[in-house]
Amino acid sequence: MGSVSPNVFSPGVGSAPRYFRHPFLNTGPDLETKEALERFLDEHGYTVAPVTIDNDDYLYAAAYTNATAQGDSGLMRRIGDDYVRYMNEIFAYYEGFSRDLLGRSLHRYYSSTQTH
């Protein structure tokens, strides 16, 4: 495994990194890569962040970024409104899923790929 810039993992100046979330929840193309990353994270004191909800919000982030670049405030508002609607549906789905499967609600940790 090559060297990694500390900025990739560091949450900010003065605070130690603690969690790592695999981009798009992808742990690598094969078992060897996955195990190498797990060793690296373990050796450097990282914990893989738990995720119970995967919301594919990168699709909304891309659409919103494009609308922003176009200066289309109406489209930005519609995307934002639809994102809230979509997230309500996603949370309701996973809430029902956990109740059906486990008979109770879980603490929720969602996967977010937004960078701003």
C-alpha cells in the first residue's frame, strides 16, 4: 500500500483522526486490498465508521453542484426539497427494516458523501 496524505484522514488541526468511512462503502476490488487497508487502519489507530443507512446522496450532491454552477436557484431549491423528501423515505425504510428484522430501532449512522 502506498503512502497516504495525512489530510485524507485528519478531521482538522488539533484533533486526532478516529474514524474512517470507505468511500461509497467500497472496501476494495478484492480481498487482498481490503485486508491491506484493514491492516493499515488498525496500525494507525483508525476505526471503520459504522453505517446503518446508505443513502446515495452523492447523486443529489452532483445535481446540486451543477445547479449551483448554472446559478439556477429555483433548481437548487427543488433539489433541496426533493432531497429532504427522499431522506425521509430512506429513514422510514431503514427504520421499518430494523424493526422487522430485529424487533427494535437501531441507532442510525448514515453514509454521506457530501463534501460541503
